[in-house]
Amino acid sequence: MRAWLLLTLLAPLQAWTAEDTPERAVSALWAALSHAPGASADTATLQRLLHAEAVVFGAHSRDGAPRLQRTPAEDFLRATARVSGKGFHECEVSRTLQVYDRFAVAYSVVESRTDKAASRPDIVGVNSVQLYRDGSQWKVLSLYYHVETPGAPVPLDGGTSGECLA
């Protein structure tokens, strides 16, 4: 009886912490990817966030040539589960969100740092996150990230470097 009462009292807290809005889902994505040195990403949260058929696209320049990479959710989860000797901290500095019914698109500017306290980011990128509301939870269908190109800085769209959205 006590266990049932405790579960009844805690159930609303669990629902509140779930990704029940697109904003919470996107924030949870960046938080789950971040980790301290000697750790890995929060794969349990990422697995909960990513739709089973999700895909991650990434674009960056290599030797001055554009390169696009496609990674299925399963492979992305496997890669983020690896323990890294370096830290990886994602700081979303601005976001624009559009929602229609069960569909949402977030455009985010994100700074990445290996040292969370560093004054300058190692990488700045723009991200497009497509989400679908599955029941009461928003799931990531796709993530497209584009790393800043030398000579073409990413505009922070009203954000401030190092000041992460909550």
C-alpha cells in the first residue's frame, strides 16, 4: 500500500520531466549529448528521445570541400555510448520553433566545447530538429547539423555566446 501511494505521488513528477513539449525534447537532446571527460552521452535519454527510424545528418567541410554524413539512430546511439577522454558540452544559444499539430521543427544555434568553462566554443553549428508527438512524448525524427564554415560565421540569432538556453 505504501509503495502504491508513493508511486501515485511520484507519477506526476515523471510526467513533468518527460519530453511532453517540443521545447523540453530539444533541451533534453542537447543535455543528453553533453558529458564530462571519461564519460559518454546519456544514451538512455537519447534512446527515449529518438524515434526508432530517426536519422542524423551532419555537414562539415573537410579539406575545403563540403561533406554530408547520414547516420541511422541505432548507429548514432552506439557512437554516443562510447566513453570519451574529452568532455563534450552542447550549449544551445538560440532557438526558433514552429509547431503544427503533432509536428514541430526547431532551428537551433549550438556551441560545442570540450571544456565547459572555456570562454570560446570549439565548434559552432546550426541544427534543424524535426519532431513528432507520439502520444504525449515528442520524439526526434531527424537531426541535421551543419558546422560553421571558415569565413562564414554562424549568426547567433539574438543569443549570446556561452549563455545556454534552459
